[in-house]
Amino acid sequence: MQYLCKLAINSTATAGVLSSRCFHMIGTAHYSVNITMSIDLLSFKTSAETALNVASTSSIQRISSLNWTSIRLELELNGYAIVSKLLLAETCEHLASLYAQEALFRSRVIMARHGFGKGEYKYFSYPLPSLVQNMRSGFYPYLASIANDWNERMQIPVHYPPTHEAFIDRCHAADQRRPTPLLLQYATDDYNCLHQDLYGEQVFPLQVAVLLSAPNTDFTGGELVLTEQRPRMQSRPHVVPLTQGDAVLFPVSNRPVQGTRGYYRVNMRHGVSRLRSGQRHTLGIIFHDAT
């Protein structure tokens, strides 16, 4: 017996159906039969996934090669530090394309529904994409050293372990089990109100954001804004200049500042100004999990 089959795959579905119309040929007679097989389309590697896997293998080396003395100094002087061209433009585009893959995420937030601003974002589910996971675990040891110094200066009796795995164990023991790395998407007139990314008792005091879109090409406006609320003083704003692939490291809520009588705490918030045109994607890496 011989079967001649025509196959049709719905590649836009998360889990699709493979349909086959086969013609059963016996001699000169033709018998038609329809065959339907369920398939998991996520088992097919896309070009984006392949490119991200390649990028993830070099991400830890890239992070370890950064000038961490300079980064520490910038964080202390300005309250943030920029890592130029952490990711290639192609990698940024592949990361942004993940936004359409619903199976990768645990939840979607429409910001206007909660008074957070205008726009939307999605939290990744576990397991995280390999590049996101490697960046989270790769940045952590260097930032933990800075965080421990900051807590000592601010007289906060919390010490962070040397590995991110150990810190996540601490989060899970406190019933903070939901991953917090996220992709954010803004369109024309969208914005993000000033806020702090706090999700429970366990808080890691630094976070990372990577701009995945190209300013003045993909979008205009949409600047990252940080504010410092200083004791007995008016708040000081920072507009952080980023290009595609740049990462910015900044505090979640507090940072120490040297005063005449020692160190004091400065309260930090961050947001995104209104997009004037286009579409903007950002990868956010938060190191503590959520309740």
C-alpha cells in the first residue's frame, strides 16, 4: 500500500493540530481518509529560540568581563549604572519576539486596570528562557557584594548569600515562589508610573533593565526616569539615556548616600515617560520572587 499525504500546520498556535489528508492507493482505486494528530508546536525550535540559546552561552562571560569597580562607583555617585551594548540588536529583537509566545509567561498585566500607567507587561514562568536565567544568575554575585555593602552602611541586618540559587531558596522558604523577570511592552501614549518592584518580605535591593527597542527608530519618547526622595529635600529626577541593547542597574527601593553625619537612606522610584510614537520593549530582571 502507498499513502500520499498533504500536511497543514497551524504554526501560530501554542499547541496545534497537524491535519493530513491521505489517499490510500490500491491499484487504480483511490480511497480518501482524513488523519488528525495533536502535536506540541513548542517542540519545534524557532530561529529566535536558537539565537537566544547561543546568546545565553556567552552572557555570563560578558557579565564577568564588565568593569565592576566602575559600576559600583556609578551606582554610588548617581544611583544607577549603564552597561552599554550588553546585548546585540539581533538578540534584543529575538527577546522582544517572545512577547507573543503565551506559553512562556505566567501572567499578563494591563497597567491601566490597576492604575500603574498605560501599557502592559508579562511575567515569565519557570523555567525561565536560558538567556534570562543566565543573566539573572550571572549578575547576582556581583550585585550581592554591592548589596551587602549597602545594607551595612544603612544598618540593615540582612546579608545576601553568594549565589542566586541560595537566595531563591530563601525566597521560596518565605512563600515567594513566583518568578518576577518580565517583558514590558509600550505603544504610543503609553507610560509607566513611578513605582518600586516589591513583592514580599524578601527583597533584593538592585535590579536590571535592558532596552530591547531602538530609540528614534522603533519609538520616540519613553525615557526611563528615576527619582530620589532625599530626607528634608525635594526629590531629584534622573532621565537615563539608553540605546538598544543597553542595560541599566538601579536600586529597587533604597540606596545609601554619604551625608555629614554618616550614611542615610535615599528612597528610589522608577518609571517610563510617555511614548510619543512607536513601540518599546524592555526586559526586566528582578532577583527576588513574588508571593
